[in-house]
Amino acid sequence: MQQPKLGSKLIINYFQGLFCASDLVGDYALLPQLYPSLEEADLEGLTCPVSIEEIKNSVFAIGRLKTPGPDGFPALFYQDYWGVCSDDIISFVQDCFNTATLPDHLNETLIALVPKVERPMFMNQLRPISLCNTLYKVVSKILVARLRPCMTKLVSPNQVSFVPGRQITDNIIVAQEVLHKFKNAKGKKGFIAWKIDLSKAYDRMQWPFIREVLWEVGIKGSILELLMQCITSVQYKAILNGELTDSFSPQCVSLEVAAPS
């Protein structure tokens, strides 16, 4: 890009517009008993003290040559020198879980822009790849490993995309059956079907809504705070011509919702 300052501003404006909540009119309230609740055994698995084995498994589960984030250290450094740095890593991760906080700069993330086409002309023709700090990956992998056994109780059977063992094509059959029913229905009562395309839905979710849903299913206390820290503390910088743009942060907080007590 021949005008790096203009390109940097373009990138920042694009992602700030993407990583923000829509301005909604009115308020919302969670319907009581709409969401499933985790059992006591599930919650114990989420909130128990993090073990040395969990930390080590998380470190060695990261691809050795995965591109590092701002810290510059790939996973192979921590894996090959585990005998030297394990005590520091274990103490660091346990402190994150005990205090339910992430240290400053841990969640700084670089965005590499990979072209989807030969000559990209628009930002949506670039695929953003997030490059996180390796120690942040260690913390997040432990959270994922603890949440994974609970997901079958939390995810609706109608949710088919991004769920292991399910395919988005499963809902095609359901949609065909519904439309077939519409077509062959008799009587004066009409039917209507809505096809909604939620662009970048995960990036635009309201942070207060996420917190309330987690609270509703029973995830509370320090584990809830740590999960929200992972979501809300991220600071991005994009890579442009080998240089970094100014930092920017997502702001998905347009609705003023009181935190549950």
C-alpha cells in the first residue's frame, strides 16, 4: 500500500465498525427458565483450582510452530524449555485463575490480513487471522477444556453450525419440510418464513448479554469474571506492510444493562 497512514486508518475504521454492537431501541430481559442450568458437578469442574497437569497439557496442545503474537514466542519455546520455565508458567496461570484477572498486555492481539482474491480492493476481501500471545492461549485452552464437557447441555439441538458432530446442511432438510408444509397448507390462515443472515454475529454480541446468559446457566464468580476478561480486555493491532497500526478495541456495550448480583 502506497499510503500507509491512509491504509492504517481504513483498517482501524473497518474493524471498529465490525467489532461493535448495533444500536438497539429499548431494553431486553432474559426470559426465566429459558436457558438450561448446569449441575453442581459441572460447576465444580469449572471452578476447581487449576492443576499443574492442566497447565502442562494446555502448553503442549498448542502447535509448536503456530505464528506467535506480540510476545514473539512460539509454543515450541515453552515446550522445549519446559524444565526451565515451567515453575514461572504454572505460577502465572494459577494466578490468573485465582484472581480472575488477566495482566495488562496479555490479551494484546495482532491481526494479519490474508488476501482471499488475487488483487483485493475491499476489506471484506481480506481474511483476518488473529495472532495471540502464547500464554494467553494457555489460559484460554484451559477454559475451553473445562467448558467442553458442558456444551452438550448448553447448546440447543437446533444449533448445527460450529458444533462437533453436526453440519449446517442438517437444517436444509428442516427448512424444506417447513416450506413444504406452507405450500400444501389449506385454509385462510397465512404463513410466513424469515431467512435472517446474521453477519459477523459472534463479533457483534452484546457483552452484557453474554454475561447475563452465562450467569443464567449457573456460571458465576471468578470463572465468569475470567471468561469476561478474555472477551473484553482484548487490544488489537493490524499488520500493514510489515508495520503495526495503532491499537483499537472492540466495544460491544451499547446496551446499558446492570450486571447481575
